[in-house]
Amino acid sequence: MCGMSVRPSARASSFTESVIREMTRLAMEHGAINLAQGFPDFPAPEEVKRAAREAVAADLNQYPITWGEPELREAIAAAYRRSYGMAVDPERNVCVTCGSTEAMISSILGVLDPGDEVVLFEPFYENYGPDVILAGATPRYVALREPDWTFDEAELRAAFSDRTRGIVINTPNNPTGKVFSRGELELVAELCVRHDVVAFTDEIYEHITYDGARHVPLATIPGMEDRTVTISALSKTYAVTGWRVGWAIAPEPLMRGIRTVHDFLTAGAPTPLQHAGAAALALPETYYEEIRREYAERRGTMLRILAETGFEARPPAGAYYVMAGFRGLSELDDVTFAERLTAEVGVAVVPGSSFYSRPELGRGVVRFSFCKRLETLEEAGRRLRKLAGELR
Ligand code: GLN
């Protein structure tokens, strides 16, 4: 017999399990090509893998300094100086975490209080809502609208109130591919300064942009250096999503809260992989040019396949996802469509409703991830051509 107390907490019951990660399980169950969860199926750079092997061989196998091995924190500081001219003190401003997932939740728990309000743009990456709810804070949503996923200035202004303490900015954006412009970030900065708000930025796709678009970190916009938590990770840039090495960069007063939460949540990210991370961040500029070129090719292949198979999609400006309308193919709702596409066609995608506070906003849409070898994308294309039109 279960008593009344044998149940999950009210907090944990106030949101559901990740649909993205659930689709990965469904893909495995059906042997489907996984274009749902965004992880690469191509190898990580040889130098980076070698550095990991060498770190294990050198017995760097015990707990790291909780907020990160000095070598990696120094490499992070050097990389932000080189790429963005940001002054980051590795002793005071960096916390190495278990992926950007942990960086975001440690930052939100370390900075926000129950009752605070947090502005989130939607469609959103599904972690931010639960992160905010676990902190006892309340999300306020502002719409990004097609075709170019801009937001309405008046709507953003109206979302800020006396209770607003945070805003999450994910650029380049998952799932839309939007790359926030300097002008848009300046408006965000103006509102953050006026309302004394902290920005949490998820910049994990910082090196994946197309057609000359350049990533601008919000922390580099005047007024934001002292009120921005900048988050990124090794995962996407170096194709090592399973290593779980990310980081948060923040001004010292915020960093104190972030490091405290991080310490008690995880005690630290994997030591040898942190050392490999230092090697990754030291790769030359040509590495980033090369991954941009390869991603542009993958994007082109994905868009061609979607056009040929009756989906409606526009080229994303950054990241490696594309939101695709399927109303030309099927009247099913997005969840049923995604499940049947996985089980019957053999291509897993994420239902559009997972990215919205109100599911109806994503009903005719699914998200494709194209961080895959061209052969993988072409095989998905063959499957979609054969069967997608039959899901009625
Ligand atoms: N960012 C990935 C996606 O959107 C998922 C990351 C994760 O599951 N932790 O698919």
C-alpha cells in the first residue's frame, strides 16, 4: 500500500518529462533515424579526443576544483577575449558545469527567488520553463513570430514589470534558428537596465551561423556586462554532447550564488574531459570556419529534402534545427504526426507543441535537427519520400 506521501513532489509534478529526450527513446525503440534530439552522429575532432585519452592516462581522474579545473577556466577566458573581446577573470567569473543544462539551472537557482518573474521568448528550448519553475519563479512569455522570428517591441516592453528579475535569451536560437540582432539585444539591454533585471543567455550555438550572420553575446552590449550570465558548452561546437562539460560566466556577485548551487548539485564536471576542453578551446580559427561550412552544407541538404517531401520550411540563420510545417502532408496533430513519423516512416522529429506554452501554437509543426552526416540526412530523405504523404 502506498501512503499519501509516496508520490513525487508538487514541484516535480508541475511540469512533464522532456519531449525531446522522450523522442530519442522512441527513435531507438523503432530503429528510426533520430532527427529529434540535437546531437551529432559524426566524430569529435581528433585533437580533442586525444586530449581526453591523455588526461585519463595521466590519471586526472579525481574530483576537479568544484567550479572548474584552472586550465579550462583559463582557456574559456582566453576564448572569450579572442572571439568577443570580453574580459573574463578565470578566478572570479567562471563556473564549469555538467553541460549548459546544468549551467542554466544552477544559474537560475543561484540568482532568482520564489515569486520573481522571468521573461522567456517562445517558441523556446524546453528546459527554461522547468528551470524557472524549480526556482519558484514564474515565466512570462513573449512571442517570436514567423517569417523571421522577430518579436514585437511593445509586447516585450509590456512583459517587464516590478516583479521581473530575469530574462532568458537563447541566440542562435533553438528551435527557430533566429540570431538576435544587435538592435534587438540593445532593446533587451535597455529594459534589463531600467528594470534591474539579470539576463541568462544560452549561447551554445554561438559558432553555428549561416550566410555571414555573426553571434553577438548580450554581455558585450553596453550596460549588460554586470548583469548577464553567459552560458555555453563544449557539446555542440566540438560534437561532444555526452561529455557534459559547459560553463557559466558571470559578474562576481552572481557567480557566488551560481557556484554555491553548482557545488551542491554536482560537485563538478568530469575532470579528464575538462582538460580535453582546454585543448578544444585552443583549436585555431580555421576549425570554426570549417564547421560553419559543413553545417551550411547540412542545412542545404535538409532544406532540399523538406521541400521535396512536402514540408514547409525557411532557412534558419543559426543553430542546427528547422521548424517545418506539415499541413500540406497531414491533418494530424503534431504529437501524433511525430510519433507516426517515427514508428511508420522511421524518422524521429520533435512535435512543435513542445516549444510553446500553449500547445495549440505548435500543432502543425515539427522540428528537424540536421546535425548529422549527409548520408544520414539523405537516408532520412529516402524514408520521407516513400511514406510521409501517407500519414493522413
Ligand atoms: N539541445 C538539444 C535539443 O534541443 C537537447 C539537449 C538535451 O537534451 N540536453 O535537441
